[in-house]
Amino acid sequence: MPWSIVVIDDSMDFRLIVRALIRPMADTMAVVEEAADGEAGLALARRVRPDVVITELKLPRLDGAALTQRLRAELPGTRVILMSSFTEDAHRLMASSSGADACVHKGVITTALLPAIRDVIRRGPSSGGGGELRCVLLVSLLL
């Protein structure tokens, strides 16, 4: 059975990009639902109990960090990957303190998202903070 994924981003175009990246991997992972804001995404996650939630850090109604904290409390087996177009340390700290399993910069999403999904599945769910947060930022392109 493929890993179930919920994608939460206020950009429909970006949700389509994530779906397109995951579609060729249908034997191992599939986007089962998507939402445009944090509250709707939380409701979907509660209903479908996905293996992975991929969410934007900055969302309407409930931001990605607060959403991650709620997911940690309510669905501890769900892995969370935070996406952002920001590289500031404050956003990385917010992602880490929220209990996210990984974060991926949107600038490298086409090369970094699938490995991030595989990595968080392999490592299993985070304990909700204090663990190792793996972030792939734009500087990865320079390496």
C-alpha cells in the first residue's frame, strides 16, 4: 500500500507541482488529499490519518508551525515536512520547535522533496521536537 500524503499550501499551482512530482512514484506514495489553509488541512489530516503531511510554513488561518504542533499532539504517527521559500534562521527555528520531521526550501523542491519523504518514512515519526531536523535549503544548489 502506498504511503498516503496530504499537501497543504495556499497556492494551487504549488499543490499541482507536488502532485506532479509524486505521481510517478504511485507504487510507493500518493497524494490522497490537499487543502489551501491550515484549518482545512488539519481537518483533512484528522479524517484520513496520512503517513505524511507536506505543508507550507506560512498559511492562512493556521500557520504551518502551529499546524505541525497540533498534528504532533493529535496524530503522532504522521510525519510532517514543512516547506518554505524563506531561508532565514527564524523560520528554521520555528520549523524545528514545532516538531517537524524535515523542511524543504521551495527553491529545491523538484530535487529535494522525494528524498525528504523517503527519509522521514525511513526514520519514522519524530518525538515532537528535540530530534534531528533535516532541512534542505537553497544553498544546496551550490554544493
